[in-house]
Amino acid sequence: MIGGLFIVLAGLLILVVAALLSSFSGIPLPSPISFTLQGLQDFATLLGGVEVILGLAVIVCAVLLNAHPEGHVMWGSIIMLFSLVSIVGSGGFIIGLVLGFAGGLIAVIWKPPSPVTGGALMYGQPPYQPPGYGQPGYPIAGYRAPYQQYPANPPAATAQARTCPRCGAPVNPGAAFCSSCGSRL
């Protein structure tokens, strides 16, 4: 989007130069010079108008890319194309061309986040999560989640209580993993 702004600014500058050239139209000049100034003014007006339109197209495509990231290849390609074509004017002082092309290229090669994980990992979350990780009742070694209710006096062990075959710690009925060592039961 910043590249598009530079391209628009360059186009507006070219239009200002064209307007300044038109101020010479009232001055009596020799015929060849007058004809050359008129042609230069027409060319600068056309060039400035095209530059402004290309810059606005880059900005609109950047906004649409932000609104519809699933079309990142299409929008990025269009941004790169409009940025390259802007070289006919000044390319947005060249910086607009470079920024627009780089932004379009990044949009084309960008990989959308996985719908399963929803993007980046949460703070403190390991890259691999065993089944049930983060669910209520799943133990995390050395961590007591604030949302879990812990009784002041745990119930007395019953005859049905199980123990972990690896570490010997008592295990809740129906648990798939040991709350002490995390091994599968």
C-alpha cells in the first residue's frame, strides 16, 4: 500500500509540472518552441494521469488482498504488474516501484496459516501436542491451571483406584495418561 502511495504522489507531481507548463501558453514564443511545450504539456498530463491511476490500482489491490487473503496469488500478481508498469512515469520515485513489487512478491509466496492450528503457536505451547493436551483434566507437569477446582481434602483412595505402571502414582478412573509422568496408560 505504501508503494501505491509513492506512485500516486509521483503522478501528482507530474500533473503539477504539466500544469506549470500550461502557464507558458500565454507567453508569445516562437512556433517550434510553442509546439514543443504544448506537446510536452500533453505528454506530462497523460503520464501523470496514468501514474495516479496505477498508484490507486496498487492501493485498491492491497486493500482487497487484506480483505480476501485466500486470493493472495492473484492480488499479489496484480500488484506486481501495476508496480512494474508504473515505471513509465517515474515508478513512484522508484521507491514506489520497489515497495509495490516487493509487497506483491511477498503476497504471492505467502503461505496462509493452517486452519487446524489457526496460525502461530500460543505462548508456552509445544509444537507437538499429544491427544487431549490443553483439555480440562489433562496434566501438565508442575502446572496447576487456575480454572480447575481442586478440593481442599482429596477423597480417600478407594479399592477401585488405579496406579501408573511406570511411576506408581495414583491415576483418575478413565484417564488415558498418567498425571505425574504423562505416560500412556
